[in-house]
Amino acid sequence: MRVIVPFDASDPKTRLAPVLSAQERRAFADAMLSDVLAAIDRAGHDAHVITTAEVDVPTPTTVDTRPLSTALNDALSTVDRPVAIVMADLPLVTSHTVSRLFDAEGDLVIAPGLGGGTNALVIRTPAFHVDYHGASCRKHREIADRLGLSVTECDSRRLATDIDEPADLREVLLHTDGRAARWLQDRDFSIAVSSGRVSADRKLE
Amino acid sequence: MRVIVPFDASDPKTRLAPVLSAQERRAFADAMLSDVLAAIDRAGHDAHVITTAEVDVPTPTTVDTRPLSTALNDALSTVDRPVAIVMADLPLVTSHTVSRLFDAEGDLVIAPGLGGGTNALVIRTPAFHVDYHGASCRKHREIADRLGLSVTECDSRRLATDIDEPADLREVLLHTDGRAARWLQDRDFSIAVSSGRVSADRKLE
């Protein structure tokens, strides 16, 4: 399946600013993108990155600086169905997760993210368009309902866990050993357990 | 399958104190427990609640005021295998989720929670014991490794989403229509979207 992976290369992951510098955030975003592309590749599918600026990956890329939904709907208009969209900040995703997503039936398969987002879609009909603003998971269901499409939910913690905030970093350290996890470990992030709660803490010099 | 559902009836859900009174937290915890028990029942399995104080549910209950792991290991010692443990604060769980969990193979099936916890287990061997303190997901894997057990991960957002903090409430409103969701709606909680982010806000008089 053709898999579009949108990537924000321009000041990405601003909500990680409390723990990572701007340069570090870009490097960490690159590492997460690499993990997602590796999972798609191992699952036997072809990724295409739509990025806001140049990025160094062994995958076809298109630079598009327009808003996310505009860029994606334009890209969708040029490819055959089925097509998938998988976000770039999902380092917990494995090839098995990708296969589960693509094996789900339905005109539209939605993998909701935590907080109402849409972390992955499989689109099997030409009519559907995306709208990623706000509670996009609901919006995508509404668009599908208006078009009379069958919708399946892909219930995956690994697809639901997008890494946006410092509290999310623990998930990377707990559940993956890819580039993003090693990048964090190399910058002295580790799992800390206090009062029964788990956090990802950075050792300061 | 026999399913043990541990329930904290004594000052539950303290991290929801910023938005709910003590009495409301207990009522909301009861509503979440009802949703979990209904999902287990609809999936055709027998739940047994181990609670720290009396609770009004149409399910066999045992009151046990000891620490969680102690109470559960004692309960495990008296039941046949296979046996499952499903937490009571998972209102996103459906009968389909329960069936997916129980259909997974392996001596031990783990459904990790966000933040390193263990939200559900299926135990198919007498040897295994639980330890819910701290990053219990890792601990349960280590215990299984020491015993030479096969371990399967159940990758489910619905099982991973335990409702502990105000930010978690949006998941209940976005993805369920059970008792817990209706309880929140009746107390004027609703989904709010601002600056592209989603939250569950309470309308104040």
C-alpha cells in the first residue's frame, strides 16, 4: 500500500521545548520519522514523506509548505486507492502494528490518537478528504458518515501514542528500542519511578 | 474466563480532585466500574470484584482492604487458570476489546497502560504472581521472563486508557457513551476545542 507520512520539519514538537532545545527537537523528530518509515518498510509497504522542508531519509519526499490538510488532500488527489496516512511522531509503531492497521477492513480505517487526533488512516475510496484541525477523529467520522462510508476503528495503543509533550517521552523509553529511544538514552533520558508513578527524567550535569 | 476486577472504593481517583469532589470521584469511579463489568458480561465472561469497601454492583464481590498486589495474589491462589485481571478505571473498554484480550495467546498476556502500568492481564499458568507497584508493566515482563513464560502484548488504546487525571476525561467523552460518559455529561462536562487541542471542560455556574 502507498503510505503518506506528513512531517513538520520547521520548528517541530514545540511542546517539548521545556526539555529539548530547538535543534534537539528537530533531531528527535527526525529519529521518530525514521522509526515510522522503518516500520512501514519492514511491513512491506511504500512510504512517501510530505515535508515542510528538506529531510534526509531513504524514502521519496515532497516538500510542501502549505497547511497539513491542504497538502494531504492535494497528495490524495494524485494517488490510487487504497492509500494510508500515518503520522511521523509514532515511534512505538512496529511492522506488526502497520500490518494490523492495513489488514482492517472498511472504506475508512481510523486509528485515533490520544486527545482526539487522527494518528493513522486507511482510505479505500476516492471521495474522502481529510481535515486535521481540532478533534479530527470526530471530523473524519462525520465526513465518512456524510459520504455513507463504512468506518472501522483500529484500536492500537502504539498508533495512539503520538509524542508531543515531556510526559509522553516515557512511552518511548518503556516500549521501544528504535532510533528515537536510543536518541533519548544518548541524551541522558531514563525512566524514573517515584511514588508509584513513572516519568522520563533527564540527568542534568 | 474468570475475570478479577480490583476496585478502590476508599477515596478513589485522588488525581481528579482538581475537577471533582470526593463524593463525585467515588460516584464516577462506580460508573467506570459499571462500564467495565458490563463489557465483561457482554463478552460472556464472569467478573468478580475485589474491592476495598462495599460497592453496589450486580456481580460477586469480595472486600479486601490489603494492598492491591497482596489482595490479588491471594485471590489468584484460589482460582483455576486461565484467569484475567482487568482494572476498573477503563471505561473505553468494549466487549470487543475484552474478547481481543482473551483471544490473545501466551502464558501471559499483558495490556500495558499509559505511563508504565498494567491495565489488564491474562494468566494461563499457576506460577505467575503480580506486582503492581511502580512500572508494573516492566515488572510483569521480568517476572514472566524469570519463570520462562511466553508473553504476548495486547496492543489496545481502549485498554491502555485508564482515567486518572483531568486530561484523561476527554477520552471518555470522545470515545464512549456508557455510564461514565453520561455521568460526566450530566455534570456539565463537554469536549472543548481550542488552538487545535481538545480538552474536557466543565461549565461552571
